[in-house]
Amino acid sequence: MSWESKQASWRAMLEAVMSDNEDNVAVESDASIDDDYVEESDHDSMSEQNASLSEESEAEETETQERFFLAKDKITKWFKVKGRTAVRTRSQNIMSEAPGPKGMAKFSKSPLECFQLYVTDDMIAEITTCTNTYIEKISSKYARERDCKKTDQTEIEALIGLLILSELCKSSHRKLQDLWDESRLGIAIFYKTMSYNRFSFLLKCLCFDDVNTRESRKATDRFSPIRFIFTQFNNHCIENYSLNENFTIDEQLLKFRGRCIFRQYIPSKPGRYGLKNFALCDAKTFYTYQSEPYLGQQPNGPYKVSYKPTDIVMRLCTPILGSGRNLTCDNWYTNLPLAEELLKNKITVVGTLRKNKKEFPTAFVNQQKVGTSIFGFHYKLPLTLVSYCPKQKKMYY
């Protein structure tokens, strides 16, 4: 196959897999330890970037005549022609485990059995104990004992069930009282399970940690009020499922307008205000394999971590390193050091790239004809870089 036909083939493949990318935002937080703080993120991860005839420095004539493109760092080389391809499949492309449910998840048939794999009896017992501790703490504010009656595991399970059902009924824009309206708009299972006053009371008192020791734990961890339950749920997500060969990492904004020190303001998102969460998901089934909240600048201690893109990806990928899977991510995460580090751990990566990276060739930045593409092949690693022009003055990398 000639070089021109190879270029045409690769260009066709690129056009087939291109898809719209969502706006993503992430920044480092310098929030103080106030009770409430909103941080505005200005990060943009759009794949489409403006082309330029004179960005950085013009590609030298001698560079285009040689066998490679030279990157901005004057060290990294991208060959114009792909080197000899190995006949055998690379070890990075061979999965070491079968995808799908694993462990007890293989034998779970009903929705309740599956639910209990993730929210176990031990977790419900912990939530019940912590909620009763809080109820006992505030009971002196109520004149009647029946208004602050303690709860049990069955009632907590019913509360969680009603919360899930309310989401299935798309009730986020309805008044909560309407779900208990027995005459017109109500849903029978709500008012037959518990009264509206009891539901509101339990929702107000719902706790996931011991409120008596919370302040001491918050000195080293902003996430302490829910750390234990969140960690348990994360572990169960990993234990019960094996990812398919392709997975993704991205961030989501969980809509929330309450008081929280690490609450984010992202104008490009539908809810704008909320809690940012980084998630690793199966690209085929959309299963959330592992997630990590964005907590801003944590106090010094064991929970203080870096929120640099490479560090986030490596932490989320820890359970599947060496498994021969492929990661897809946007240009906020993608960079050459990350690709190299993942490759060492038998994980390949596909992602858009920002043109301001030092390993990026200057020749790729310059404007090219619509419908054309340029390919570069790393001089040491099995990495391929593509520059594609879908329309005038717009480029994808």
C-alpha cells in the first residue's frame, strides 16, 4: 500500500470515530477552611482548536524536508512515515481478564440482590447508627418525643428506596409535598410507606459518620462526613465488575446549591453549581467503576492529594493497571508523559491533545487544507499523533 493510500485510510478512520466532546472544567482550589466556598472553574477542554499560520514559530523549511517533525521542545521527534510494524499483538493490547460481572455479582438475579452488593447490610447499619446519634443530639429541641423518634435499618432502607423512586419519577422539579398528595398528584407508595413529616425529618437527620467526632476528623479531611460510606461503595463497584477493553475518564458536576467548602461553579454545565466528581467508566456499558471527588486544597495529612490531570488518571487506573485495556479521555487529561506512564503499565490511551504542549510539533499547528490530515509517529514509543482539519481555521489534534 502506497503512502498516499495509507494517509487516506487513516483519515477515513479518524473521521469515523470523531465525536463531540463535552466542555470540561477543573482547577486547583485555594479555598480556605470556611464553612462555604464557591470556586469558579475556567478550564475548557474543547477538542476543536483554532488554526494559525504564525503560532509559536513557523515550521522551518528544512524541517519539512527531513524525515520527521520536530516538537516545540526541540527534542521530541515525530517521524512522517511509520516504522516497521510488529507482526505479533503488543502485550499492551491483550486483556488479562474477561469483562462482565464477577464474584457474587454473577449469581445475583433480582434488582434487590444487585443493590445489596453495593449498599450492604453493614453500610445500612452504619448509616442507622450515625443517624440515631444525630437524632439523640437534637432531640432536646423537640417538645414531643414522637417527633424525634429514632430510626432502624428497615426504615433507612425504605428512605433510600423512596429517594431512588423519586428520581425514577423525574420529580426534581416537583414540590416534594406533591408526592404525598393522596387526592391528586401523589404516588401511593410514598404516602403508604411513611408520612411526609417523617420523611423530611429522616432526610434532615441522615448521617454517614459520627457527628461527635466529626470536627476532629475534618481537621485532616474535608470529606470526612461521608468518607467511610463513599470508600465502601467505591470498593464494591470494583469488586463486582470487570471492565470491557475500552474505558473513559472524565468529570461530572453533581448539582448542589447547599453549603459546602468544595462546591464548584461551572457556567458551561446545566446546573452550574455543584460538586465535581472524576469518574472512570466502562465505555460500552457506562458502568461507573471508580470515582473520586474534587475537594480542592485539603489540609495537610493522609488525604491531601494532587489534582493534576496525570495524578488523577493514575489514581483512578490503579485497580486495572497491567490489564491491557484502552483509555479514552479529553485534552485536559491527555499528555505525552501520561501516555508513556500508562504504556509502561500495559494501558493504551486515545485522546485529543492541546496544541500548547511542548511535545507538539510546530508543523501541526499551522493551518492546512480542509479535509486533510498530518500523521506523526513518535521516534521511541509506539505513539501516533494526528492533526486533522474538518473546516476552515479549525483543527483537531
